[in-house]
Amino acid sequence: MSRRVLLVEDEAPIRDMLSFVLEQSGFETIEAEDYDIAQQKLVEPYPDLILLDWMLPGGSGVQLAKSLKQHEFTRDIPVIMLTARGEEDDKIRGLDAGADDYITKPFSPKELVARIKAVMRRVTPTSNEQPIEFNGLKLEPISHRVMANDEALDMGPTEYKLLHFFMTHPERVYSREQLLDNVWGTNVYVEDRTVDVHIRRLRKAIGGQGHDAMIQTVRGAGYRFSTKL
């Protein structure tokens, strides 16, 4: 079955080009040209990924990304933002809004498809593994759940993958580059600062009962998962 991509882009020539590239690469494309139509398209069966332009009639892509993450049925759909805004602050705003990746226009069709496939790979739940637990923080790969002292935690798919990597590689320091290679993949175009954004989200997700202290910053080296404070 083809993976379904919701393409939200207001410029018809760009939308037609992207739709052609996606369909040539084996994706089923659903198109929306503005904010309101994009929301109308978010019905079952939900898309597997959303390509979301920053500037849209009726609202911004950032607003839509934030809205998606607030609803049970759409919060786990990965989002890649498409924009001409290349400044670092804008990229961080997009990632903070809930985007899983960020592509600055112009970009090549090959880069776009590579990023889509990479994001879809990393949000696919890990299976056939035993639960992992440290100090009451428990990750269950088969059910794709994270518990803190028997309380279910809510986190995005990238944060889950990052936590899974940390919990299966405790007490070791990993640089941002190493985390990108191991969690995002070696063939993905993602900036180092992306790691910091997702580390911040992960700490927030597990911080309710103090487990955020296990995600430790090692100055000048990177990050470490440790029960030793």
C-alpha cells in the first residue's frame, strides 16, 4: 500500500511539481492549497506524513503544526516544513512548533524524497524487543509506550526514538553528530541544532517525575543518558 502524504502548498506550480515527484516515488498525494482546506483533509484514513508550507492563506504552517500536535489523532503524524525562510531562528521556530524536519527552498526532488523516507523510517515503532527500565522510567518497544512510575508519558515519535537510543546505550557520551547518525540516519540532511530541540522536548516529556535529569549535557562533548547524578 502506498504511503499517503498530505501536501499543503498554496502556489499551484510548486504543488503540481511536488505532487508529480511524490507520485513518481510511489507516494499517494493529497493536496491542500490553504490552511482551512488542509484541516478539512485531516480525516481518516490519516496521512502518513505532512509536507507543510510555512506561509499559507488563512493561517501559517507553524500554527497548523502546533494545532496538529494538540490533537490525539494527528499529533503523531510527522511534519516536514517547506519554506524559503532559511534563518536559524526560523528553523528553530518550525521545529519547536512540532515539525520533524525542515527543508529550505529551493531544494532538489532527490533531497525531498530522501528526507521523507528518512522521517518515515525513524517514526516507525521499534518492535520485537524487551522492555527497558531505569529508575522507574520504562520504555516498551513492542507497544511503543513510555511509562514513568507506571504513569503513561506522551511524546513525539522522534523523541521516542531518541530515548530508545539513549536507554539502550547508557553511560556513554554521544556528540550531536553521532546522535544524528544513529537516530536520524547517515543519509539525512539535518542540522546539529535539531538535536538540541529534540533533547529539550524529550526532557520536557519525561520531566514530570524528575527523570529529565538522566538526559545529561556534557559540555563540549554532547549528551549522555545516566542514572548517576
